[in-house]
Amino acid sequence: MYCVLAQNKNGAICFLLSLNMDIQYVYTKKRNQLGRPTNFSDRPAEILAEIIPNLNLLQEFIYRDPVEIGVQNSMQLSEHEVNTIRYNTESKGINHTEGGWPKDVNIQEQDQINRFRKKIEKDEFYLNSLYRLIHDLEIDIKQNNAIDIHQIYFQNKIDDYDEPFNIKTINLYTYNSNINQMANHISWQPDGQRKIAVSYCNFDFNPIIMNTIDSLVWDIENPNKPELILKPNSSLSTVEFNQKDTYQILAGCLNGQVCIFDLRKGNTPVEQSLIEYSHRETVRNALWLQSKTGTEFFSAAADGKIYWWDTKKMNQPVDKLVLDLEKKERSQYASAITKLEYDSSIPTKFMVGTEAGRIVLCTRKAKIDTERINVIYPGHSGPIYSIQRHPFFHKTFLSIGDWTLRIWSEEIRDDYIFSTKPSKYYLTDAQWCPGRPGVFISSTTEGSIHVWDLLFKQDQPALTVKLSEEAIACLSFQEQGRYIACGTKNGNVTLMELSDSLCILDRNEKQLVATMFDRETRRTHLLETRSRFKHDKQIRTITLRSEEELNEEISQSTEQFWSIINKEKKKLQDYLKQFEQELNLKEN
């Protein structure tokens, strides 16, 4: 191989490349394309630009000594949580029958089975296998007897529940046909607490969409498919499991009827009240009563009437009460009922929440309606959405009816003993925690739940959890207080688990909460007595005064009032004049 470099008459440079004189290729390029030849030489430095320091700018700087600068050399990471699309699963059972027997042995005949067993027990291979297994088992038993691996140490140890408050979501129950239909009531099955019944009803009147909405019974471990779909004649506004017969569900309907479902007999009502003897408005609550037979219940509706029923005779109610708070003895003056509360430990008393915001304590002992209404509490400035007695202290109860949650005592009739600060959003429901006496949970129309711990904080919630973009309509605690179910306005039901610090009773907590309630009750009672004494004193002083003194005091008050009005009016006029002058100056 050789290479030849040459220049032709046109100034082109030619490269001739030859490989073994057999392959030749000529590279041609003009001289002006090669560029000018470089010529390096030494020369002095030249100043292209010069910036003279400005001493005035130096005075505006502040020297820092020492200077601390944090440098993070590690890689920045972020944590994200994504709720993936649900994967629908289905549980199926397999019927396994006994097998492995020889063909000549009939497993239905016990004599043949015993004969075959005796034959196997005499086999040497069986005896050797059994001896080897017994030898290994004997070694394990001796080790367990020497060291008890299941021994419980520190039996009297006090658990430390100073962990931070926490609530985590367990399951989300969604049914396609009930999307955008409000889940307005949830009831837990008493036996084993494995099922929840949810009533779906839309209280917003829409003449275009008036179809009946199905209600559902869910197994808490299977969120993919409801266990039973209840098919009522009218949409259900409330559901409640029977405490004695756990397969029976009491339901109140949108059209005012009450009905009974039996999970063993299908998804349609087995008993239903007649429409002419039912409520004239939507049933807001229906609760089972404490009785020997477990067949008695009562219901309340927006028509202001309370009916007592017996499942053995659903043709018409056994008894009724017209909630006439003004005592005008007319049904048209009855107060609309929004909430009903009943505690089986106090079987003769029940509480009623009205649409006007009042809370009424009633009894069933009396025979006349006016005597059944015992105490009327002032309540709230809006309809009562929740009333619940304390599970530990039965004379204390909470209520929700506006932007505040209030705790009341039966001993104080005119005022509450505790109230939360007005919330930015309207409150919808509240429940006492069955596990801890100082904990309760409230829900808002914003879609969040507030966890309150009276022993930890009283001015603000101990924990706030954003659960949904829609309003939360109802809450329902499990009997042990570990789980709580939340129903939203768009039809979703969320099952949440509380941490140990929120549901396990701490030592002396019950006594501390009782002391706090007693202290607040005494304080409120003293304030109530003092205000009543001042009011009575003012009335007595007014009655003792003469007409001339009263007229003189009225005239003085009138003069003070108009003097204040005139001063404020003059201030306003001066301000307007000053404003006009400034405006004219700007225009000029």
C-alpha cells in the first residue's frame, strides 16, 4: 500500500491511494478550502474594558461574619401515594370430600374403615414412619417444656399509648347503580359485627328523577360486591339491625311507611305498614325498643308524629305522640322531627331533635301528650342532625344542628356545658367513641372528619382527616370502637380504622372525664343561677320604680342614643368632605 500527494494546475490537491497496485482512489480538494496557514507571534496584552470600583455602592453591602451556608449533597427524594384502580375479585368455595381410600373400601361403612385401619397399623412401614415422627416430636416437646416460647412476659405492663393519633382507610364500598345517591344512614350487625346495612335516599326533591333507590347490605371484608341488595317499594331513609334477631332490619321509607326485612327470606320486605296508617312525611328515624320479645320499635317523621309499632301487628301503630311544643293540641302545629335518640339502658326516656333546632326530652310513662314532653332544651340555630347520649355517662349527650357541636347535661335546661368553636363548614353528624369516653368524631359538608379528644385539646380537633370531595352524610361506630363507617353524599361508604390511642381506654380516663363533666355542669349551673338572679332583680327594680322615673330614664337613654348617632353622622360627613377635597386636588 502507498499514498501519493500532488497538486494539479487548477490548484486542487490530489490524494492517490493505492492498495497493492490493484485498487486506486483519488481524493480532490481545492487549495482555498484548506484555510489560511497559521502564523503565531508574541504580542503585549490589550485592555478591552475597565470598570472602576464605586465606593458608594460599597456602603450598601453588609458584611456577614461568619457566613453559614447549608449544602445538601445527597439526592432529593419525594414520596407519593397513588390509589390504583380497583381489581374486582370474587370468592368461591370448594366442596372437599374425604378421599384417598382404596376402591375396595366403602367409606360409608364404618366396619370396612376399621378393618382397613387395623391392617395398616400392623404394617412395618407404617410403624417405622410413626416411630421416626414420634422421635422428632418428643424432642420438640422437651424443648418447649424447657423454654416456653408462648410465655407472656410483663403481664402487668402498662401499654404506652402516646403514639400520634391516626386513622387509616380499610375499604371503600361503591355500587355503580347508587352513584350520586346519598348514603344517609349506616347500621352495624350486632352479631359478630361483620355486616353493615346502608340506606340510600336523595332528600333533594327532583320531579324528573323519582325512581326508587336500592339499599345495600355489605360484608366489611368484601368491598367488590354487596352481599344483599334490598328492594323496597320506596327509597329507604333509615335502617337499623335488630339487637335480638340479627337477621332482621328495620327500615323507614321516603313515603312515610316502615317495613321489616329478613336477610334469610330475601331482599323484599316481609312486613310493611299500611300507607293510610303511616307517616305523612319522610321517616327520619326508626329505632328498636328494649323489650322481652324484641319486636317493638318506634318511628319519627317530619310530620311531627312519633308512632310505636309491633312487628306482630303492622296494620296500624300501637301508640302515637304528636310533638306539639306550643301545646295548641292541633296536629298542624306539631314540630317537624329530624332526629330520634334512644338508649336501651334508659328504656322509658327518649330524645327528639326538631327542624327548628330544639332538643326535647320525652318519656313514655305518661298517657297524655303534654305530660310526655318533659324538658325542652334551646338546642341550635338550625335543624338537629345528630343527638347521642354518652355511652359511659348517660346524663350527658351531644348534639349537632349548625356550625357548632354542643355537649349538654340533663341537669342544666337552659344552656350547654361545652361547645366547639363555630366551624367554617356546616356540621352533619357526630358520634361518641365507644372505647374512650373523652373522644368523639364529627363530620362536615366539606368532606372531612374531625377527631376530638377532650383530655388532649378542647379548643380544636386533635386530628382532621380529609375523606372526600363531597359532603359526609352519616357516621356509625362499631360496637368496640375500633372501626367507623362514613357515608358520603355521592353514595360511597368508607370503612376506617382508628389507632390504639383513639379507641383503647387509658387508666383513670373515665374518672378524669367524669370530673370534667361535673365541673362544667357546676360552672354552668352557677352562671345560670346568677343570670336568673340578675334578671329577677331587674324585674323587681322596674316594678318598684314610679312612672316618672321610668319616663326620665327612657328620655335619657333616647338622648344618649341620638347623641351617638349624631356624632357618627358628623364623622361621616367630615370624612366625605375630606375625600372630595382630595379628589379635587388630584383632578387639578
